[in-house]
Amino acid sequence: MAPPTTSRISRDGVELSVTTWGQPGAPVVVLVHGFPDTHAVWIPVAELLHADGFRVVAADVRGAGASDAPDGVESYRLEELVADLLAVIDAASPTQPVHLVGHDWGSIQSWEALADPGFAARVASYTSISGLPLDHASRWVRAGLRRARVLTLARQAGRSSYVGVFHLPGVAALARRGHRAVQRSRGRWAATLQRLDGARTDAEWPAPSFGRDVGQGMALYRANFRDRLRHRRPARPTAVPVQLVLPLRDRFVPAWLFEGIEEVAPNLERVELDAGHWVVRSHPAEVAHLIADHARAHPAAGNAARSVRGAGGTAGRRAMLGR
């Protein structure tokens, strides 16, 4: 296999670093990473997809890795992330829809993008891993309060307590100023990922930019969580076929959060994996296989002819044991 190439895309004054495996002409898979990662979290999956005949594109999102980190919390609103993602897709595959895959925050911003029918027309299939639409999270919390599901809500509050910490006054600024101290914890973070999730770390992941990525990445939470969880927004269903990968040992995004997700994804298939949150690193072969199967089941041709009404729903549910 030829080594990947790296290029830069500019959107609204922000330059994004984009890594690409494979040559033009093959079906395009776009991988979107989460927090506090970079494109490097995807390297094992990307290499397997490349070997399987796909052209694979993975960008560092704004504020992470080799991409620019604009100032101001407002620069990290979902609207900006979605516009960046569309710029990456337009550059990678200007004429054909792509197969989109998101993990963690990459999944959150991808869900947001697919709520726009114009964006959805650029996507042939979507694989979501450990991330859900923030609007759905808001509805889930409200439904839990109505049903007095106090224990479940309390359990999730404990799992998501770090989000509240990120919102404390001065925490994000302190993390940015103290990025060298955070950087020194990179080795401990890698050891924790290996111990808790069996995630395979190396010189490229966690990224050498880990300290900066943590400090800047907090802006994702500060710019979006409070607003989206406070306000009621109607469900915005997407026509894109969605494969929802549920790691059953995910400590941050448990499967119960996806109750009722079919409201926004009527053409949905759930897949359970015996894995933790960083399944893309602990089980790259299984993840690559699922992405490839889903992409081949929904080729780009004819994507524009779909509609939410005609998409239908799939009740299929596959299970795959982790290694």
C-alpha cells in the first residue's frame, strides 16, 4: 500500500490538516475523530479500509492536531464544525456522496450535519460510534424526568461529570495555559486507555499534540452542551442509512442513551460490540469490517433519490463479540 498523503484545506480562514489513504476513483470513506483525539486514532481502521479498496479521508478537526485552533468559544459551535466537515467532503469527493463515520465528538457533529437535507445528499451511508445527537440527548433527559427515572439519570450524570468540570470558570483557560503540564500526562493517559479499553497506543496516538488538544477541545463542550441541553428542538430525521455501533462497555456513552434514536434515524441498524469507548483502537478489524459492509450495502449511486418517507426503518440487530 502507498503511504497516506497530507494536505490542507482552508475554510473561512481556518486551515484543516487532512490525511488521505488511496487514490481517486475508489469509494470514499470520511472518518471524523472525537475528543481529545486527532485523525491518528483512526490509522489502524483507515489502513484496513484502504487495503479493502476504499479511499479514506480523515481530518484533524479545528483545535486538534495539525489543524488551526481559532480563538473564542463561538468558533467551536456545531455549525462551524459542520461547515468544516462539508469542506472536507467537497474536497475529497466533489461529485459523489461519501460514506461518513464518526466516533465520539466526530459522531455528534456528523449527526448534526445529517439533520440538514442538503448535507445528507452528500452522504451515502453513516456509521455512528459512541456519539449521539445533542438534541436527542436533551429529549432523553426530559423523557427521563417525566418518567421519574432517577437512578438512570443519576448514573448518566456521574458518567458525564467531566462535562460540568469543563464548564467551570477558568478551567479551559487554565488547561490551555498549562498545556505543557497536560502534555506530560500523555503517557499516563495512554496507559489508562490500554488498561480500561485494551486500546492500542503508539507514537502517533495519543497524538504528540495531546496537551494542546485537551485545552482547545474543551471549547467543544462549552460552545454546545449548555445551549443544546437547555432548549427543546424538534427531531430532524435523516434519510441516510445509519449503522449505530454500540460498544457495550462504553463508560461515557452507554447504550441506554440511544433509546428512541429511530426518531431521527428511521433507516437504522444497531450493532453491539463487546468493547469499550475507544473501540476504534481496541477492535480496528471489526470496526473496519462493519464500515465496509455498511458502505457496500449502500453504494453512492442513487443516493439523491432517497427520502425520509421512502427510507423505511430496519429493525435488524447484529451482535459481534470482541476479541
